[in-house]
Amino acid sequence: MKHLQNCISLLVLIGILASHTTLSAQATVKSRHNFESTSQIMDIIESKLLEEKKIVYDMRDVIGSPYLTEEFVKGTLFLNEKNYGDYLFRYNIFRDEVEFKKDTYAPIESVKKIEGILIELDDNTKISVHTLTIDTNTYERKFLVELVEGNYQLNKLVRAKFTAPKKAETSLAADVKGKFTKIEEFYVINEDKVEKLVNRKKDLKKQFPDEGEKMMAFVNKEKINLKKEDDLKKLFQYINN
């Protein structure tokens, strides 16, 4: 029986973790640049621009990063609160995918977006999978980074937009470097309901019928900016306490 349970756990783990080699091979059939794992993200962008003969440049000159943190960070993988082991993780916010490897020299793989996935990093970052409403009939699974825990859990959706470099058209102008721009949106989870946070004070009462008055009073008193992460963390720490 124990052997059977171990086999089942192994099969679940294989389902959670997508092999870089296998997924890359599958993706190649669908699209030349539709890679599931992003260990070669810089090479992919550079080679695409070279193919289209747009510009030749060094990716090391690009401003910003496609990653939440450049380095891999040790952490633990959970599925529905069950521990599936320790790995090294790196969140690629350009492709909304969490890369992982067993150790420094292991090949890079990627975590599948399955409801119930939670990655707890040693730097206290928590990344989990949630289904977000994009519009009335469209839903997408995304990775969210937890900011404040509690009944009203505050999370952020982090993205990186890539702008290609541009060569100066005249000798009087300067070259424009390639750039990754970080974009953030904030979400609140309450009783398993995931909603994008309003960014106007007057909408708080509508989104939070039970806590809206209290929240508005705190926003006015502390001069909270609903678009700033540090201010939002103060607000939700207050509400949850």
C-alpha cells in the first residue's frame, strides 16, 4: 500500500512539473517561438529580432528584467497543502511562468498552472495559482504574489512588457535601449472569491460592503494611495487586524 501511495504521489508531481525538454518539443510543433520554459528567453527575443532584420544589439544592454528576481531562490512546492518538495525557483513575469530546478546544475523546468499550487520561497515570497476573470466570458489562470494574508488577502499580478531597442535615425539623436517595464495589478481574495481591486476611493464601499466605511476612513486619515503597493499593504493589514 505504501508503495502504491508513493507511485500516486510521483504521478501527481510529474503532472505539476512540466519538463523543459518535453514541453519545448511540443511547443515547437505549435509555434516556433511558443516555448513553455523560458531558460532561453533572452536568446528567443534576440534571435526573433535578428530574423526580422530589425536591429543587432546585445541583450546585456537591455534595461530591466523579465524576472521578479534575477536569481533562483530556494523554496517549497505545495499542491492543496501537500508538500511536494524543495526546489530552486525563479518567477518569469514576462511569460507568467515559474521556472524551477532541483539544484544549481539541474535542467530548468516549469510549474504548471494548476489550481491549488502554492510556492513558498525562503525570502518569504508566496506565489499561487488563481483563475481570474478577464471579461464576462473569459477566464485565465495566473500566478499571483501574496502581499498581505488574512480574510481579505491582498495579492499582486506582476507583468513585464518588452520594448525593443531602436537605433537613432540621425547623428543628433541617441539610440534607445531595449527595456522591460514592470506592470502591476492588485487583487483581493475573500472566501475563495478573487476580484481585481478598485483604484478609486469612492468605489471601496461597493466592492467591500462590510468594510467599505472603515476602509474609506483609514484611507482619508492616512492619505492612502490606492495605486501604491506600500499604501495598500497598510490598508489591508489594518482591515485584517
